[in-house]
Amino acid sequence: MQPNTKLPKVGTTIFTVISQLAAEHGAVNLGQGFPDFAVPQRLVDELARAMRDGHNQYPPMTGIPALRQAIASKVLRCYGGEVDPDTEVTVTSGATEAIFNAIHAVVRAAEEVIVLDPAYDCYEPAIELAGARAVHVALDPQSFAVDWQRVRDAITPRTRMLMINSPHNPSGAMLDQADLDTLAGILRGTDIVLLSDEVYEHIVFDGRRHESVLRHPELAARAYVISSFGKTYHCTGWKIGYAIAPPALTAEFRKVHQYNTFTSFSPAQHAFAAMLRDEPEHDQQLGAFYQAKRDRFREQLLSTRLLPLPVPGGYFQLVDYSAVSDLADAEFAKWLTVQHGVAAIPLSPFYATPPAGQRLARLCFAKNEATLDAAIERLVKL
Ligand code: PMP
Ligand code: GLN
């Protein structure tokens, strides 16, 4: 049987395509975003302990109380925001599930969701499965700043949701307080729900503060704020994340979560609850940990013909490769992987309409020094 596809535009994700190509050609994989260093030992010990202690059956649908409480305490510590662990915090199977749930909780067929391009790849398919339409507003192609006038112009009576992501994947750009104030002004008086993807919330550099929507009461009152332990604890394969939203939005979110996954991997919830409770400094040290990697990698890139763009947050380095090649980015990423043994991610798959002539590739620096050194050794030959 040939099904009438619901997602005609969807193929295999660029991350999988490039990772497979990297494996086939023995390339150093700076493509797909994942750390190649160890998870904190304490977390592994707590996970093993949770399994030995018998936490192996369905946990509560909303997440175990200790973890929801620990998340609420973290939000208070980091952003000064009071959230109720019982009515405002839901643990999910990664940020991806939380994003899917939030969209399906509030977006109806024929409605519109504004996404800012380049946008993370799981947004649009979830919008389309809801029968809705993604309305794409491009960020500045160099600075990746938001042009709020263009956002304002994109709003129609059908707009149900607006999605933001800071620190931003793939650029690392961050929203500041003025951005959030402007956004609050734009949304005031509308019934548009905000989805704030903050999975890189603790990976911020140069003393800059992450402007979580949870710091902004007016926006938080209409927002799903989504994060992921995968980024903060170097364990992208564990797939535990969470969504924070006011009680009414959370109630709708949980209706989807309840019948999507119902609940998420119990031992990991216990492990994260223990980590957050006993080692709250972990997330505070993450910025410095990654800043050292970023600075070393950028210094090394100076010996190549790739031009590094600024990286305010996140663990991706964008490079302008126009001194090396005039290939379009998807071709360039494949050429770099196959011919030069370094896997990178092109930006065009993150766009509805990629900016003409953009010559940028994304390199992940969440890697051991040896991995980055091996990549640089190849990149200097370009
Ligand atoms: N949003 C962004 C911006 C991401 O980069 C990622 C993962 N790289 C996700 C969401 C998904 O997170 P998770 O792996 O927890 O599903
Ligand atoms: N979020 C990761 C990235 O941006 C990839 C996750 C995935 O492979 N779906 O690289």
C-alpha cells in the first residue's frame, strides 16, 4: 500500500544523513550535536542505583515529584521565577517530545505558527501534523538577530503560536531583555501562545545572562518554556526534558503527553533529581566549561581559511567558508565530510528559503580536545 503521506517535505534528517556519511568515510564528526565526553560519574551511579532500588515501573505521568520539585528549585535559583512543581512542571522524553506536545496541545488545523529561520528541524513537522501551517520569518543572515517588525507583520488572526529559541541552534545567538520586552509588546492583547526552546540555557559565554522567558512574568504567563537535560548533563541519548507553563497551559499539555508517551524513563528521572538536589553547581559551571572549548577551537580555526562567526551561547561554531569554496552549503558539507574527513552541518535545511549566497557551515565543539585537534589537522589543509 502506498500511503498518502502527511509529511511530503520530510526526509531523513540532515543530522542522520551527515552522521552516516561521516561513519562511511571515517570523518571526524563535528556535525550532529552531541558531546563525545563522559556523563558526570555521579549521574551514572545514581542511574544504576535507581535501577537497583527498583525504580523500574511506570513513574507518575507528570514526572516524579522529586524531579519536578528539583526543576522548580532550579528555576527559582537561576531565574528568580516561582513555578509550582505540581501544576506547572511536566517531565518529558526529551525537548522534542515537549515541543510536539505543546504544539498539539494548543494549535488547531488551519492555524498558523510563526517560526524564526533558521529553525530547529523538529518544529515544522509537528506543526504540519497538527494540520497547521508554519509561517517563516528569517533572522538576520549574519547576526541572527530577530527583526521584530517582520514578526509583527507576520501575525494574522490565525496565528496561534510563536516559537523562539535562545541560545539559538544553529547560530548561538541569544535574545536579550530588550528582545523579550519587545516581544511582550507584540503579543500583548493577542491570544498567541509562546513556545520558548531553551535547551542550551546553561551554555552561555562571556558573562552574558541567559534571558529565560521565566524571568519575564508577562511572557511566562502565555508560554511553554522547554529544556532538556541532554544538553546540560552531556547525555543526549537519555532523552529527558521538561516543559514549564502556567496551570491552564500545562493541563492541556499533559492531555497530549498522557497519550503520546504517558511517562518518561524512570531511572533517569531519579538520577537527575539527585544531581539537581546535590550538585546544583553543575549547571553554573557549564558556561565556563564550554567557553574554554569554544575559545580553544576558535583560536585553532584562525590557522584555517574558515572564518568563525561570534558564538554567544550553545555548543556550535558557525564558519564562513567562502574563502575555501563557492559550493552551496549542502554540497559543501558533503564535500568536507567525504573529501576532507570533517563532518559539518549545512544551514539550508533549517530554512524555508535559505538566504541567497549564504556560505555557512555548523561545527559542534562539544568534543574532547583530541577530536577537535584531529578536525583542525584536516581543516588547515583546506
Ligand atoms: N531544540 C533544540 C534547539 C535542539 O538543539 C535540540 C537537540 N539538539 C532539541 C530541541 C531536542 O532536544 P532533545 O534531544 O532533548 O529532544
Ligand atoms: N539537536 C541535534 C543537533 O542540532 C541533533 C539531534 C538529532 O539528530 N535529531 O545537532
